Amino acid sequence: MKNKWVVTAVAVAVFVVIAPVLFMGALVLLIFMSDEGGHDTDYAEACSQIDETMVSLDDGQIHVVTAIVDVATELGLDNDAKAIAITTALAESKARIYANDGTHQYRPGTQHENIMSYAAWLEAAAVVKGSLAFPHDQVGRDWDSVGPFQQRPSAGWGSVEELMDPIYQARAFFGGPQGPNQGSPGGLLDIPGWKDLTIAEAAQRVQGSLYPDAYMQYTAQAQNILAAVDTSVCDENSNPDLITAEGWMHPVPTSSGLSSRFGEQRGGYVHAGDDIPSPSGTPIYAAADGVVVDSHCQFKNGRSPCQVRVDHGGGIETLYVHMYPSGVHAHKGDRVQAGQHIADIGSNGNSTGPHLHLEVWRNGTPINPYVFFLEHGIALDRP
Ligand SMILES: [Zn+2]
């Protein structure tokens, strides 16, 4: 009888104490999940120490991390995905390109047999030795692992030649429908619900590592590095004092003057925007809050690549033209704020020098940008 009492008491305690905790947990999880993505996306501290972070990286690491960020940006992936990949590369290789001399100590008769047979190992060792012929920062000997993510040719990640290219390894790491391995071995995007995992958990799941804690110690450093290498991470809202009371700002505030204006006759057509000259790579900021409704790098509607178009509501859109693909930081569907770094000046397409071709559309028809901006407190021909 006494035992039954104890059991009942425990059951009541479980219900009274644990159930609310579970409920709260579910609630917290729900709130957490409703926030876009499940990870720590606060980069304020990382953005305040960019210079120190850059100094701590060598050229090889910058090369690897830049490759990761470029691939992720091209795939339209967010900061979480970038941070997961950088965390993984730091944990696996300190973000360096490893060749492999094939001298892993295989011990026949041990659990090594579960990883691969001795005959298979001899073959893998001979293959991976070929990695020494490709540019590398270090030489390792962990099975036949190579490159920044320590992917193994014998596990189907790719050929030695492919895996010695950090861009290829980043593509394989992210995986998904555009990845080289079509889910086998699977990458980050092949994991259902990866956005709800922590950075370390997600890294561990892709790598199938037995030591998830190894990734945890690199997440903060990875986010610092991301902020230092990817300019778009810290540039959001970096120009609050340049925004007028109406919520608009000059998209290239460092420029001075216009090189060509709206309405000028060009052989056979009328110039539909204002041209704002500035050196290649100069940041272009969203002129006002809005949603990116188009972002592509084709010649389209008589305009040059690349183009980003932002819908500001009320029938007003702004169009930014002539960027290079690497200078496009805003993707279709992105919500942007006035002053957010959305692109970099380029001279792509039908262009005689680096400049922003800026258009303002009202209900789908180009109007005079200079006049429109002047009505919103900004003279486009002066910084
Ligand atoms: Zn133009």
C-alpha cells in the first residue's frame, strides 16, 4: 500500500510539475520557431569586432570562408546556413584546405574493419594520395578525408580533384536539389527541419560525427567570421541618419552627381532612369523599406544584368541595374529596410563604366527618379 502511495504521489508530481514544464517548453519552442529560423541571429557583437576577426584569419582561411559564403549566397541561403557551414569547416580543418598523404594507420582485426576492409583501405589510400598534387594548406592523414570539410572520396562525396576545390566541398556540404550528390551523401538542405536545430547540431548531423560537442566550441567564432567576411550581415540599417522623415535615402550616399538623366534620347529608346556613377564595389542601399520582388542576372525588359527591384508599397518600386552577380546581396522575397546593403556598384551589361542605373516605377511605369526623390527630401545629384 505504501508503495502505491509513492507511485501515485510521483505520478501526481509528474503531472503537476513536469506537464507545465513540457507545456512551457512547447510554447517556448513555438515562439522560437515562429521567429524566422531557429538560430541565434544577433550579430551586433560580431559586427563590432570585425577588424580583430579579420586579423586572426590567414589568407587560406579567408579563401575557404569566402568560398562557403559565395556558394551560400548563390543558393539564396541565410546567415544560419552560412554559420553552420563555417562552424563545420572550423571544427574539421580550422577552415583550411587539407591534402592527405594516405598514411592513416589501418589496424586489421580492430573496429577499423567496420569502416572499410583492409583491401578497400589500400585502394582509398592510393586514391587520396593524389590530393597532394592540388593546392593545399596542410597535409592530414585521417582516413581518406580531404579539404576544409574533411569529406571522403571513398564515402561518395566526390573525386579527389573535386574535393580539393573548396567551392565544390561547400556545394556538397549544403547539398539539396542543386547539390552535386543529390542527397547521397546528404548535405544540410537534405536534413528535414535543419532550421530548428542548433548550429552545432546541424553541423553534426551533416558530418555524422560522434562528437557534436566539438562543433559547439566553434559557433561563436564562426558567427564572428561570417560578420567579417559577408558585408551584408552587418550592413543592415547602417545608415539611420541618412534616412529622411519620409523614410527614403540616397541609394549611393557617397556619390556626387548624375552621369545621365531620365528621359535622355538614346539611339531608338528613351533612358528610363538616372545614372549614378561610383567606383565598382561601392555599396548600394535600399532607398526605402520594401520587399524584393525581382532579383536576377539576365538581360530583361531591355535592361542589363544584374537587376534588383524593390516594391515599397503604394504602387512605387525602385529598380537597381548593372551589378555583377557577386554584387547582388538581396534575393526575391527578401524584406529590406531603408539603408540596407542590397548590392554593389558594377558595370555589367550595356554600360560604359561603373554606375548604378536607378529607376523609379509608379504602377509599373518608369517615372523621373530625380523628381521623385526630390519630393522625398533627397537630391540625387548631390550626396
Ligand atoms: Zn542608365
